[in-house]
Amino acid sequence: MYLRRIYDLREDHDFTQKSVAEYLRIHPNVYRRYEKGLRDFPLEAIIKLADYYQVSTDYLLGRTDDPTPPAEK
């Protein structure tokens, strides 16, 4: 479920896999593998993506439907 949410967030922001990979400072092929579920996202990448999309990590991981980051609650 969380992979779909990460994909949807990227698409909603009109970002390419390449641009997100650049933000994470990884090779685009590595990011593609993460997004397709062929590799697990490292914790550091999950945290960076939550900051990038301005959502909570719980939202990113599908644990809640509330995207509000903790600092904003």
C-alpha cells in the first residue's frame, strides 16, 4: 500500500522518478526499484520523502490517512 502512496504523491506533484532520485541523491534506477517494490526503501529515504512531500511518515507508510506532519498538528 505505501508504494502506491509514494507513487501517487510523486505523480500528484508532477515529479519524475529522476527528480526524486536526485533529491534523495541516489541513482534513478535504484529509485525505480524502490518504487516498484523490488527493493525496500531505507528509513532515511522514507524520512526525506516525508519532508519532500510535507507529509508525515505515518501517512507515507499508509498507517494513517491524515497527511499532516506532526509539527503542524
